[in-house]
Amino acid sequence: MQNIFFTCWRAVLEVLFPSCCAACGHKLIQEEREICSSCLVAIPRTEHAAISDNGIDMLFAERIHLEHRKIRYERGAAFAYYNRDRGQVLRQLIERGKFGTNPNPEVFYVLGREAAREYVGSALLEDIDMLVPIPLHSRRLRERGFNQAEYICKGMSEVLHLPIDTEHLVRVRNNPHQSRSQFDKRESNVRDLFAVRYPEEWKDKHILLVDDVITSGSTLFECMKQLSAIRGCRVSVFALGWAHN
Ligand SMILES: [Zn+2]
């Protein structure tokens, strides 16, 4: 009885306050959630699932080589382009989702789910043990109210049925707002930002680190460095957007 009441109440609310697409503002139809089908289709995919040694792999391979690090990096991918020219739709969704007048975590959930659907059965996800969202510092988490990377993981997990671990990787220091800082300042911004609690529990695990956007890759690289100290721990990376010039 209660369920019927809530279904009817939701239907009434939907008529009075119809949900709109977070990108184009058009009214959503019943099976759509947060983003309309046209905007989801318009997001320019990188097609990384089909490309070995893609741009993300090259970015981290070069970094690992330059810093002579012993990092057990496996694979990487970004779902779509985030550039000003090609990636406007995704850019709009991510920026509105994080910084708009009404930040909306559900946008990240829907994007994570959409991305995961396109990576099912791909090499990227082979033998992954868990999804690990890049953590926000507690102060930023309080300000925003949610961690967008965690919502991406929730959407991915619905499709992939992989567990999400938000307990082990922690951010120990806050950093200035990255999207507004200079590229060359980023390297010093991200040093010693992360730590792993109870690292022995990640021994021999294959972790998929998940973030919203990869720009220089410095944040993810700092996390990788922490994981490299754990025996047998391997790491792959995934982001919704790739700000590639
Ligand atoms: Zn739309």
C-alpha cells in the first residue's frame, strides 16, 4: 500500500516539477535519469577500450619511465574527451555536477554507469578486484557534500558488480583547486597527498583507481606511488574525461 502511495506521489511531483537534462535542460522522459539520451550519445568517446597503448597508457608509461618508479601499472582509459573543442558536453556535465548552483552527484552516477556499459568485457577490467575512488580531503567533502569519484564508482559497480573500497586510500592533505591552478604548479600541489591505511589488505590485489578527469595525471600518479609500496599490488586507472590537447 505504502509503495503505491510513493509511486503516485512521485508521479505527481514529476508532473509538477519535471526532471530536466543536466546538460541541455530538456525535459527527461521516464526511462532517462539526469541526462537525456541525446546528450549521452553526444559525449565524444575516446574508444580507449579498443586501443592498447592508448593516450592514458602512454601518459603514465612516460611518467613511470621518467621518474624511474617501480609501479605495477597495468592499463588505463578515459571514457570521453574533456577538451574545450571536442568535449563540451562532458565538460558542462562535470562542471555543473561539481560546482553548479546545485551540485548533483547523480550526474556522476549516470556517467559512471554509461561508461561501464561500454567497457564490459574489455581488457581494462580484466581481473580487477575492486574500484577505488580518488578521495577528496575531508574539508572539500564537507563543502561539496559528496565525492564525485565515489558516485562514478557506484554507477560502474551497478554494471560491473565490483566492490568499491573507500576505506584504505585516504587523502591526508588538501590541495588548491586544481582546475584553477597553473599546470606547472600541479606537481608540487599533489606531493604526499595520499596514504594507504592497512596496506597489507591490498597485497596481491589489482586496484582500479577512478577519478573524474585526467589532465596531467599527477593526482593519479601520486596514488600509484603509494600503492607501489604494497607487495604484489597492481594498479589500473579510469576516468570519465581526458583533458588532452
Ligand atoms: Zn540533454
